Amino acid sequence: MNVNPRTSITYKYIEIILIFGIVLIYSWSTYQRNFVWKDDVNLWSDVVRKSPEKFRAHNNLADAYFREKKEYNVATAEFKESLRINPRAEKSHIGLGNVYREKKLLDEAIAEYKEALKLQPNSPEAFYSIGAIYAKKELWDMAISYYENALRLRPGFLQASYALGNAYEQKGLLDQAIYQYQIVLKTDPDSAEAYYNMGIVYDKQGFLNKAIASYQQALSIRPKYPQARSNLGIIYGRTGRVNEAINLFQSALTINPEDPITLFNLAVAYEESAKNYELRAKRYEQEDLINKAIATYQKVLKIEPENEDARHRLNRLIKK
């Protein structure tokens, strides 16, 4: 059979146009979906509308409202709907517990986490979450027990290791605290928080050089870390490096200008520096530092009117 070449070409054109049209349709459809699902709340709201009896859709929608929107009442309703559909959905109990924790309903949060443990006795998330509530209540022995169980079930659970280190520190188990922070740093060597907390523990142990090195490492990872700057300044102040301490306190306050602890320490550092100028008979410099200390104590009292240490030091300077 002879085929007209022009007819053949025409069919090819038609075929190409059809394929191109299909591609455009699917591309537009994908674009529309991506536009509609610009965040998880929209995505899972769409799923819930289409499949209202799927518990996972309600669970994920609740989680999205909790994490993205901070709309805790909506999240609560969606977690409860997930549990109505599937009472054995342990992740919905954990999610509901998280909502209660944020709303400071701590006993209700523990009850939900324990329900999750009944359904899944080997849930590291549930053990960790209960430990976090006991830590908020400052029940450190209970917190440690639950964190340790979380780590027994999931040895690489960094949040639990970090939290366990904090709990050990609060109990005065300082070597154990350092060990947990070192575990965190083996997996996450850029954890500024782990270095910062190691600095606190080394300072408590009297290992000032190690504390300084830890704070400096935290600041090399996160230069705008006001707490690390402030704590490093405290050590410098205690070891006679007063001008360096003042510089660190001032730089910390550029990041968090309303921190009363750093303001108080800066005022004390101004006083200490003024004493050095007094010894060198430089009265103008001494008066300037005393005035700065007075102004800084006044800032502290504006933020914390009940701060008796600041009030006592301020009154003593004014009477001079």
C-alpha cells in the first residue's frame, strides 16, 4: 500500500500535537496541585475532604495545625477525630499529648502519652515525651528514667540524649551529663547547644579552660548565641579579664537587649573595671564606669523590679 508522504507528515503532526497537549494538561494539573498544597494544612485538608473516614488524614492534618499554624484547638479536634475513627492510633495520642503540653496541661499530656504506651509499649517517642513533662515538673529522677528507656529503645535518639544530659546536670551527675553531650556531638558535631551545655557543666566542675573552649566552640558554630557570650563573659570576669567580659556582655545585649541577667553582669563588670581605674588614680574614667553601672542597674530594675541584688548595688553606688 502506498502512503502519501504529505498525509504521513500530517498524521505525525497531529500525533505530536496530541502528545504535547497531554503533557500540558498533566503539567497544569501538577501545577494546580502544587499551588493548592502550598503547605501541609492545605494538603491534608484536601485529603480529609476526599476521605473523611481515614484516621491518618485527620492525624496528619492535626499535626500540621499543631506544628505550622500553632492552632491548638483545631489540632485537638482533629487528633480526637483520628482517635474516634481508630482508637488504637498511638501517634494520635502522642500528638494530643504534645498539644496539651504546649497548653501547659501537663497531667493531661502525661495521660495521653501513657495511653500511647499501652498501645505501643516500645515507643521511644512516648517515653521521651513523658520524660520531658517530668523535666518541666522538675521531677528529675522520673525524667531520667523515661529518657533512659527512650534511649534503650532507640540508641541514636539525639533529642533524648540531649535531654538526658540536661536532667543529669540538674541532678548534679555532671560526668554523666558530659557523656551524653559527647554522644550528641559524635552524631551532630555542629550542635552549638551541646557545646554550650558542656560549658555550663565544665564551669560547675571548676574546669574553666574546658568551659571557655566549649563556649568558644558554641560561638564558632553560632556567632549570635547571646547565652554563650554572656556565660563566657562571666568566666572572663571571674578570672580578671574584665574588659573582655564587658565586650562579651555588650555584644550579647545587641542580640537580646532585654536580658536582665546579662545586664546585671555588665553592671557588675563596670563596677569592677571602675575599681581598676581607682587604683590607677584615673578619676574621670572611674566616674564614667560608675555612671554606666548605675544606668545598667536601672535597666535591670525596669525589667525586674523585684531584683533585690540590683537594687542593693544601685543604692550603694548612688550613696557614694
